[in-house]
Amino acid sequence: MACKKTITVFGATGAQGGSVVKALLQDKSFAVRAVTRDVTKPAAQKLKEAGAEVVSADLDNETSVKAALKGTYGAFVVTNFWEHMDKDKEVKQGKQIADLCKQLELKHVIYSGLENVQKLTGGKLEVPHFDSKGLVEEYFRQIKVPMTSVRLAFYFENFLTLCRPQKCQDGKTYQLVIPMGDIPMDGISVTDLGPIVCSVLKNPSEYAGKDIGLSADKLTIRQYAEIMSEVTGKTIVDSKITPEAYIKLDLPVVQEMNSMFLFYHMRPDRNVALTRKLNPNVKTFKQFMEANKEAFKDL
Ligand code: NAP
């Protein structure tokens, strides 16, 4: 039997990388090397049981990252801004991986990127967790690593956590507090990323060098709320909050989120048809809600 090409997957114990490992193992075209800082943690053990080679590496330790990439055909790379909220650190981690991919002559890298908003808007708007990834995308291109950037839309999963419906003062109805007005916002379930990355890796000649904006649905907040109401049986509405009012809220990371929503107002390129081509089973928001109904039962 011919030896399978190996893909190193960063963030393998997390949402994006976890979905990628799962899809690659199911597809069986590639062998998987899953990266975590702690190979003893339960999530890492599960990856091993599922058939991945699990290795320890820390994005802040070059030697360990080099060892994780050595001898592999390709890689899926995600960095986690939210762990440190430091744009420069995310850029440093990303550029270092890019340099190592170049040095080790990887044939195809899938990078979880986003736009450099600061550059796109001529400095009018800054979204640090986008700008950092945009700078790393540019660096990958500059040093000529064959790289496909997958730019994810707002995770539908954010509606379970950071953007969960908030109870209104009447104690009965709920509202989505997202300052998008009537502008549609792209969304996708992060669990649908894996098959997309798998399709991209299997078609390097078509996708290497491209930036792909991923989206499963383009809906206004009112439409998200209507679907949530329909599936949960609760009354959920759009709060219609303005960016000016949103930024004054006492919410975690409100400034970063507000800047991101302001960038979403500019309707970044997210391609539903291409997303569906790369993963024909990508869930619509309604399907996501139906699959996650239980998570809203205590609303
Ligand atoms: P996640 O579920 O929190 O997982 C983070 C992963 O990163 C873990 O597997 C962790 O591995 C790994 N990790 C963190 N620091 C590391 C380090 N120093 N060295 C090695 N591995 C490290 O995060 P995610 O949702 O998959 O990805 C987060 C990224 O997605 C963020 O940068 C965010 O900007 C981006 N994003 C989010 C959205 C959204 O709507 N939420 C949309 C687009 C893009 P171990 O702990 O096992 O080492």
C-alpha cells in the first residue's frame, strides 16, 4: 500500500482544527498529525483513539513547531487570538509557521485567515484579530508558500456563547444584541470547516494561492432571530442596537466585536456557492438550530 501524505493540523483540540482532523480521518486520503500543547489532555487522547498521530508543539516554541511540520505534505494552520488578545503575538506566531513551511517545502498549507481591515480601509477601521491574520496571509504570499486562506464567517456557535439571546426586561422575550442593522451577516457552523479543508487539500491546483470566504447563510439579525424563534418556540427578536450604543455595553471584548461588526457592514466577500461546492453538507442556520435545539432549552 502506498504511503499516505501527512497533514499537520494545528489547533487540533479546538473547534476549527478538531473539525479538520475529524474530516481528514473520515476521508482517509491523508494521514493526520494533530498538534496540541498537551498530549495528555482528554481531547488529545480522543484524537489518538480516532487514528491521528498526536504530537506536542507550542506556537511560541519554534523548535517544536518545526518538528511538528517536518516530513509532512501539508498543514492546516489556525492561531488563537482570543487566548492572548495580542495582535503582534498572533502575527509573530503566523509568520514563524509560514517561514517553517517554506523552509521545509510544504506543498500546500491551508491557513485560517481573515482580511487585513486596517489596510483595506486605509486605517479608518482596525480589527486586531482580523488585521493580524491578514498580515500573515500577505506574508505567506510574499515568501511564496503554496497557501489557501479559508476566511470563516461568524460561527453560528457564537449564538450559543458570546452572542446568546439576552432576556428582555419583560422577562419573557429575548433579543439578539448584534449591531448589524438590516445588513445581512454571513455565518457558518465551525463543525462544517473540516470537509471544506479536505476538499481544498485534494484539489491543490484549483485552490492553492486563493483566498476563500466561507459562509453557509447570509441573514439579517432579524432573520436569525426569526429562525431561532421558529425552532425554539421562544420569542426572539433583533434588538436593533446601534454600533454607538453597543460599544457602551458592559460586555467582554465589546470594542473588538464592535469593530468586527463594523467591518461586516462592508459585506466582506463570503461565497455561499463555493462553500457549498466544497462541502455539500454544510448546514444552513435553520439546520444548525435544529441540531442544537437542546442548547437553547434553558432560555
Ligand atoms: P479554540 O476552539 O479555542 O481552539 C484553540 C486551539 O488553538 C486549541 O486546539 C489549542 O490547542 C490551540 N492553541 C492555542 N494556543 C496555542 C499555542 N501557543 N500553541 C499551540 N496550539 C495552541 O479556537 P478556534 O475557534 O478553533 O480558533 C480560534 C480562532 O478562530 C481565533 O483566532 C479567531 O479569531 C478565529 N475565528 C473565529 C470566528 C468566530 O466566529 N468565533 C470566525 C472566524 C475566525 P491546545 O490548547 O490543545 O494546545
